[in-house]
Amino acid sequence: MLDEPVLILNRSWIPLQIADVRRGIVLLYKGVAEVVCPRTFRTYDFARWVSASTGDDTPYLQTPRFRLPVPEVLVLARFNRIVRRPIRFSRRNVLVRDNWTCQYCGRRFPERELTLEHVRPISRGGTNSWRNVVVACTACNKRKADRTPSQAGMRLLRTPREPRRLYTTRPQLRRVRATWEPFLTHPSLA
């Protein structure tokens, strides 16, 4: 139960990160954050959250003196910035950036049928970087082989770029909890 995900919002209610319940309870107890009820949007400090009646179906932690409902969403009391961290270059993040779509034929495939393809091949001075790697289906990857797209007579759908932080975070957040949906509709996440 302590390892369940909790959505952390900044003071403007913009998603910052996903933490676990353990971390969320520490933030709540220290007064750094308040719980947001995803159904009513009411906020609760630690004392009010302990005494809140959230219904029988809400999971809770039992302490020797009280029951503590497990929070789903927390809003920070003071922090209002949006943290911009560089996104780690990885296979998973390239798949998310390209939306599991071959950048040559434009079709979506299951992850197992996709490869990472170097626009400029490594043998010709290409690098493993956001600007040189795209998602390609195995057929397009074989067709392009060890050539540049122009040499292979192929065109990229989009020029590869390093994604913005929230661009890759949003799809990951969407898969976690349905109750987070109202908090993920901020224009900065589009």
C-alpha cells in the first residue's frame, strides 16, 4: 500500500511528479502539501484528512490511534514552479515521443515490432541522440539499411527533436489512475 502512486501538483495545480504513498504522507504530515479529493476538489491538511470520512471503499492505513485514508493527489503549499529536467535518452522515451509510430510509413505498431533507427547511420558518423534516432518498423528499417533516408528514397514524417518534459510525462500519467484525469487537462500538458 505504501508503494502505490500519488500525483503531486504544484501550488497552481499543475502535475509535477508521481511519488509513492510513503513520500506523500511525509509531505502531508510536515505541512508541505495538502490532500486533494479528486471527486470534490476539496483540500485537507493532515488533521482534517485523518478525520475525513471518505467512505468504506477507500483504502486506508491503520495506525495504533487512527485510520489514515490513502491519498491519491497532493497539492504543494508553497512550490509553484514547473521543474524542467532533461529527458533521458532511452528506447522507451523515443517510443513515447514518436507515439509508437514508424517515422517512415506512418503506421502504429506494437512495441515488439518496432526498432530504433538511426537517420544518419552510425557507420557514417551518426550518433545515439534525440536528433538522430527515430522509431521505425522492421520492414522500413530493413529497407533503409545502412543508408541515409535520401539515399534510400524514403522520407521522415517529422524531423526528430528532443521532446519537452511534459510531452513525455503526460502519456505516462494517463495510464496510472483514472481519477487523475481532471488534473491532467492543464494547457501546459497539451
